[in-house]
Amino acid sequence: MDISVIIPTHNRADLLERALDSVLKQTLQPGEIIVVDDGSTDHTAALVKDGFPQVVLLQQDNLGVSRARNQGIASAHGEWLAFLDSDDEWLPNKLERQHQALMADSSHLICHWSHLICHCDEVWIRKGRRVNPMNKHAKHGGEIFHYCLPRCVISPSAVLIHGSVFNRVGGFDESLPACEDYDLWLRICARYPVLFIPQTLLLKYGGHSDQLSRRYWGMDRFRIQALEKLLSSDELAPSYRSAALSMLLEKLEIVLNGAKKRDNVVLIRDCSEKLKDYRQMLKRLEPQEPSIAHDVTPRSCK
């Protein structure tokens, strides 16, 4: 298994070193490590060049995490891609356990991977202390599209994804200021089953002032954009379309209430009009039997 690790970063030189060390300590070493510096003004570039000569450093203007990840995807040579946010940390056996799980799950006589995306469990650390996530944040495997609708249920730092998935669904949406991972998991999980390892292989740190969730109010505004884009796809299975429409109506109601509190006239009008249109659309949908919409085409091994 040839793995490329992609680490986007912006002004986090003090945290990036910990992330890189966790990759270099992996019991299964990746084929390449790519750091994409998203216009940092600190000593990020010097840290990588002087302290980690084995790491490929890509630099771009400050264009956002989605552009950084997409640049890493475009430059990667590995068959499989693993993402690591620069403030997170892998446990030493993260890649090895995912490799073992994917191998055990696949039929190698025909060189076919049964799953093309695998993620693991994680520990949340906020301001130096471990916190317990609520049940709604529980991780799942299999056909998890419905779990993906309310919120982001896969951490970018937890996944290992076959490169062909991006050829099918596209990369991270660079037009979204936030919730770009929510958008991607919706598109992927509408088409592919997910392999989940119920083992903690990731330390996920939070509480930073530069996190996107702290920068923008009303994150559901961006989830609405993702759901609308998904619903414009002709490939979405009928049962998934109905569920996505129902969730879109819920998100619109939430944003509408927030807009009313802020007396945002433009947003109030926009949400009200969309609620009317999408309610009519949902009424027109006839009940459908559950349908699986993932790609089952065998892939040859490299």
C-alpha cells in the first residue's frame, strides 16, 4: 500500500512539528509526506526545510485549507491519501491499523479493495484536557450517509482514502469558507461504504482561536450550500434525496431563526423562499425503497 500524507497548515509552526513527528513515528511509514503551507507568515517554511528535509514542502498564497488540501491531492503520488491537520496528532500505529483493516476486508485474489475509505476513532482534547464527545458525535461504518446529514461525522485527520475516490466525486469545495469536510463526506458517503476502526488512533486538538468554527457564525449556512449542491446531482439515490431534502429543511429553519434574531432581512427572505420551494419538492417525492448508491467497480492494484 503506497500512502501519501497531506498536511495543510497556516501559521502553526509550533504545532506542525508535533504533527510531523507523529507521522515519522508511524510503524507503517508512508511513501511521501507533503506539507502545504497556506501563506504562513511565521517560520513554517524554515521549520520544514531545516528540520524535516524528507518532507515535500508546497507553498501557496493564503487561499484556504480546501485549496491547500486540493494542491496536496494533485501533487501526491500515492495510491492512498491520508490527511492530517497540523494541530492534530496520530498515534504510532494509525496507518498500520488502517492498512491491516483494509487488507483483511478485501479480496486480493482479484486485486479489489472492498472499501475505498477508512476512518478511525479519536480522542478529543480541548485546551489541554480530554473531553468526552456526545453520542451524536459517535463514529460509524458501512452505509453512513444518513449519519453524515446533521453534522460532520468523519475527521479529516482520521481518514485514509483511495485516490480514485477524488476522481469520482471531486476534491474539497474551495468556495466554502467552512464545512468543506462536511460537504466532501456527503458526496463520498452517497456513493461509497465506509470502513470504521473502533480504536483510538488519533488525538484531535481543539479550542484554538484560528479554528474555522470560531471564525464564522451560523455554520449551518454552509451546510445548506453543501446540501443544495448535493441535491443538484443526478446520481443521488432516491431514498438519499428524500433524507437530504428533509435535513435541508431543518437547516433552513435553524438559519431562518438565527436571521430573525439578527434582523437580517436579506437572509430571512432567502431562507423563507427556499423553505417554500423545498417543501414543495419534498411533497413531490414518492416514497422509495432504500437504495445503495456506492461504486462497486473492481479496481486493479498498482
